[in-house]
Amino acid sequence: MGRLFGTDGVRGVANADLTAELALGLSVAAAHVLAEAGTFEGHRPTAVVGRDPRASGEFLEAAVVAGLASAGVDVLRVGVLPTPAVAYLTGALGADLGVMLSASHNAMPDNGVKFFARGGHKLADELEDRIETVYEQHRTGEPWARPTGAGVGRVTDYAEGFDRYVAHLIAVLPNRLDGLKVVLDEAHGAASRVSPEAFARAGAEVITIGAEPDGLNINDGCGSTHLDLLKAAVVEHGADLGIAHDGDADRCLAVDATGTEVDGDQILAVLALAMREAGQLRKDTVVGTVMSNLGFKIAMEREGIQLVQTAVGDRYVLESMKAEGFALGGEQSGHVIVLDHATTGDGTLTGLMLAARVAATGRTLAELAGVMQRLPQLLINVPDVDKSRVGTSPELAAAVAEAERDLGSAGRVLLRQSGTEPLVRVMVEAADIDQAQAVAERLADVVKSALG
């Protein structure tokens, strides 16, 4: 069996890769592993379980709840809520475990299971590995220890989770949004009720699109991976800005009043300056990844803010933030973590804070985002190569060195191995797109000849 857990839980095609049996088994295994680790010591354990609106979430939720209850865990079922809401409620309610059923920005046939530890934090890699081991032991014949009678878990619907999470979002906002007109694209996903309610309570005039989930239409031509509808709606309604979430609302991208995209790097730049002004940007540092646009790094250096870069993935951003005590980090894709108020990327919180900065300054989003100039960034995937040699090939090293000399300080080169395929990603940034294209194509040819 290959490793089940990826960088963001266990995902696959629902009822094919991710079956009810697998979801149930993983939940029981998680309960046993956390009990072994002493998480439940001295008290009866509780778990918060939520999901996005995918049709498959209905049977997978039932499987997870059954697994946890059969292992003696009491379950608070919060229904359809964003991933960051489940993380928040896990911490706020003092639960021992949180479980979210979602495949984030993936298409509807997929689904996923994500676990949160006490406090609403993602599980450490070693705990995920142990859950897989215990699950596999049971699958191949080792029986579970099963409670009976009053020892089995009880299941309760916790409808108060919606209002509690929205109240949390409003409470952490630095100022109200009165006078702003905002278009929200909810991707027919988990924030379809939460986000419009939060923006309205904060004082904004709200127009929603993509907020009618039917279980089948999540991420379908809308949301943060498909911005055209939002761009058109912002211009049509004369809105001040638009906010787009993905299916589980852990990311946020934006659109300014002209219909121009504002990506995660630009959002981070705006929030970094706002937080520093408020004395909240600890160590005057923001955390990004190696894929952060060079224009973001240049802007932060100009503003006297340090940029720490990690491997790609919001979990690595979060690890760096927690280890060093940083307050703000995120990715170009729109995963933004404000660690004082959230334990994971929170798209609704990010959108609210961005809108609050527009309201507080009286400046347009375009003006605020103009603090950084995005350099053209080109990505070419080179398949069917020996990716393990990307760091040892003399021919490739020479080609990269030549490309870096050509680009100078106004550009950069990044070669990344795919985590799941025999593929190398060639990323080039340059002052203009033609130069980026030429350098990227030249490097892609060398990758193919040197590693093919």
C-alpha cells in the first residue's frame, strides 16, 4: 500500500479510491493512535466533524462518525462548514480531534479526509504514519479493541457552530466594512452561507455568485480556480472588490474594481503592511514559498520586511511560522495564514481582512496591491524524465547557471521535482514574458536531454 496521506489529508475519487470502508477505518485508527499518544488520557474524547457540500460527503460523513463513535469518541457533527471553521471549532470547543471531509479545489467526484489534532492543528507526519500503520494492521486481520454499552461514543448535531465561527471572524476584524460593495464567489462550496453572512454582519453590501450548492456543482467553473465569472460580476455591479474561495474555503483570491486578479502574493503584501502598521507583524517577517513571485520578494525588501521561503505547501509555511513565531504567511494560490486568529489557511478571514484594509485606508484594492509588481512567471512541465537526477546533472547545472547569468537580478530559475510523477517543473521569472518564455523553453530542452 502506498502512503495514503498526502500534503493535505487523504484524497481520491469518492467511492472508488476513498471508500466508506477506508473513511471508517481511518477514523477508528486515528482514535486508537491518539489514545495511545495520551491525547484522551483521563477524559472521554470528543471530535468535531464537518464537511463541504459534495454529494459523497454525506455517506463519508456517516462512515467517519460511525468509526469514531464505535471507538468510544463522542462526535459533534457541525454539518457543512469551511475547513478553517472545523479547525477553529476543534480548538474553541476543547475537542480532542477534528475531521473535515473535503477535496478542497478538486472537482466534484473527488473527496478527502483531513484530521486536526487538539487545538485545531494539522496532525504531525509521524501521527499520520502511525494512523496508516494501525489502519493497515486492522485491514489485514488484527482486530480492534471495541467498547460496548455506555462506552460507545454519542453523536450530537452542533448547529451552533455556524454562528460561533461567524462571530469569531467578526471579532478579529480591525474595522468594519461599511460603504464597501463586495462580490463573493463561493464556488458552490462550504462557505456558501458563512462568507456572505460574515461580510454582511461586518457592514458590507454583499452580492453573491456560486452560492447555491447542490452537491454536484462544487468548483464547477467558479471559485478561486475559475475567476472569469467573478471578474465580470465585479465590473457589472460596480463593486469595490471581489473575493473568490475554493470548495472548502481555505483559500482566497481577489479581484479589484477593474476586474483584475489580485493573487495570494499580492494579498500577503497588502496584509503584511497593514499588520506591521498595527504592530502585529512579528519580527517584521512574512513567510512564503519558493514559488512566491520575485516581485513579492523585491517589494518586501523595499518595505523593510523580511521574506522567509519554504517548500511548496501550506503545511510547510505553517511549520515555519510556528517554529519561529511569525504571524503571517501563505502561498500564491491564496492559502493565507494569520496565525493569531487561525491555525490553517482561512479564505473568509483573509477576504475580510483584505476588505477591511480597503475600508480603513480609503484606497482602492488596485492601489494597495500596487505595492508589488508581479514579474512574468512561466512554468513548463517536463514529463518522463529521471527527476531524481535534477540536482546532480552537470549538464543541467551548467544550463541553469547560464540562464541565471542571462536573467541577472531581475529574474530567477527554479527546478522542482514532482512529488507524484516522473516529472520536473521548470519555472522562470523575468522582466518580460518573452524572455521568460525563451529561457524556460531552453531549460526544458536541457532537462529532457539530460534526464530523459
